[in-house]
Amino acid sequence: MKLLYFPFLLILLISCKTTKSQSTDKSQLKFAKTITANDLNDYLTVFSSDDFGGRETGTEGQKKAANYLKDFYISLNISGGDLDETPYFQEISSSYFNNKFADSENVIAIIKGNELPNEYLVLTSHYDHLGIKNGKVFNGADDDGSGTVAIMEIAEAFMEAKKEGFEPKRSIIFLHVTAEEKGLLGSKYYSDNPIYPLNQTIANLNIDMIGRRDKAHKNNDNYVYLIGSDRLSTELHNISENANKKFTNLDLDYKFNAKNDPNRFYYRSDHYNFAKYDIPIIFYFNGVHKDYHKSTDTAEKIEYDLLAKRAKLIFHTAWELANRENRPIVDQPTLDKK
């Protein structure tokens, strides 16, 4: 009897586990569908408009952009973090910038985890850009309006999941950093003055330019560059690969992840200020295009369907990281320094 019962019990347990996994996958897909090209278009048309004056750090336009993000998170009832005096704003004094420009602020929101609230997954994008030069507004629709609105949509998807009883196991931080264009200074300030402990930060997913195509992919509307996914954690790389195979099937291009990449993109966006503390990172990027750092980087040139698909990949990867049993293992802690 025991010999017959044990295999039956084992089959039952495997069946239950498979059914639960399939149910979770369906839930992910349901909430991922709330990330839409239309919403991204609506948000980015506003965020990269002339009204924001190019969002240069310390300017009125950057402050307007910060308040736009704050109001968005308030509208979704997403918390402004553990900032008692200035919820949603991590204020940065001009002295930190050697008084080269005015005070600024990182914008932060958080959905607390229900089982491991003191472990944190951080999603980052920079919301600043180059401002106004010679009377021309540098709107930065792709750089990095695309990453900014992607995080907004991802946050909204996670909040919809929470409202329907799918709270994340770990806390998810939505961090919009300032002064990236000045030398990654907003993210450096956060890593120098973390609101949540870096040793409890399980990973950073950084989004910087995901709304366009580069010349190398002019005939491919189904790709994204991934940088750094395997630099510190093989496990994070595998999580990312599996999420893509299961849900989005984008062509993942690792060209710029090569350690001898002459562009050195691994060191050139905000994820680096997490990676230098051995926090596993992924940098999502569409490559440089002809409008990079020009006044012609405008909202009507964004490929919103592609932007939505890339944002969904990040959402699914974040869902797995926030809800899996264990945080990704750092198996390559020796970092190549600049």
C-alpha cells in the first residue's frame, strides 16, 4: 500500500505545484496587459513636452517634472516612502553638486512587500535631461522619458495586482533619479544616502532609453539590449532569460555587455551606482540613435508598441524577483572598476 500511495502523493504534489505556477503566470499576464502603448503615449506626450523645458537638473522644468511624478503616485495611492518631511522627494542640496546648479530631488515611491517587506527591489530611470540650449528645448522623449513612463506603467500594474490580492512578497521601489546627465549624481546620492539599506536591496533594474531603435536594428522591431545581467549574478541573468522566454520573446542583444565594449555603457547609467556595491543589476537600453542628445528627441518618434513590450519584460522580471523564494545569489562579487 505504501509503495502505491507514495507515487500517487508525489504526482498530486507536482500537479498542485504546476497548477499554482500556471495560475501565477495567468495573473502576471493579466496585469501586464495594463501596460499599454496608449497609456505610455499619453504620459510621454505630457512628460516630454515643451512645458517641462527639457527637465535640466535644478531648473523649474525639472521641478515641474518631479511634481508630475509625485502627483501620479499619489493618484494611485502608492506610498511616498519613508520620508517623513518630504514624501516622494529625496532632496539633494546644491552643495552636493558643488553649487554648480540648484537644489534637486530624486522622486521615490514604494509598494511594501507582504512577507519580506525589508527586502527591496529597486527600479530606476532618470527623469532629468539637457534643458534648453540656444532657444531649443531638448525634450528627451527617449532619454529618458521612455524609461520614466515605463516605470509609471509598471508601478500601476503592480498596484492593480495588489488591489486584487496579489501583493508582492518583497518591497518594490520606484526610483526616478535626477542629475544623470550631470554624471549619474542623483543615483550616486541615493547610494551614498540610501533610504532603504543597500545590503537588503536584492537587485536593481535600470531603464534608460527603451522607446526607439538604433541603426543596427533598423529592421527589427522586437529587440532590446541587456547590459550587466550576468556581471554579478548568474542567477539574475537566468531569471531574466526565463521571463523573456515565457512571456515576451524579445530578441535580447548582449553586444554592449562585453567587458571590452568600447562604449562602456555598463558604467554610463544609474545602475552602476548599485553595481559598485555588488547589487545585481540589469540595464535595459535600445542603443543610440540619430536624435540622441539632440532637440529632435521628441515624443512622436517613439515606437510605443515596442516600448510597451519592453516594459512588459521588465514587469515580468520584476514580478519574479519580488516574489521568488530567495533573492538572487551574487556569485561574481569582484567588480571591474572604472
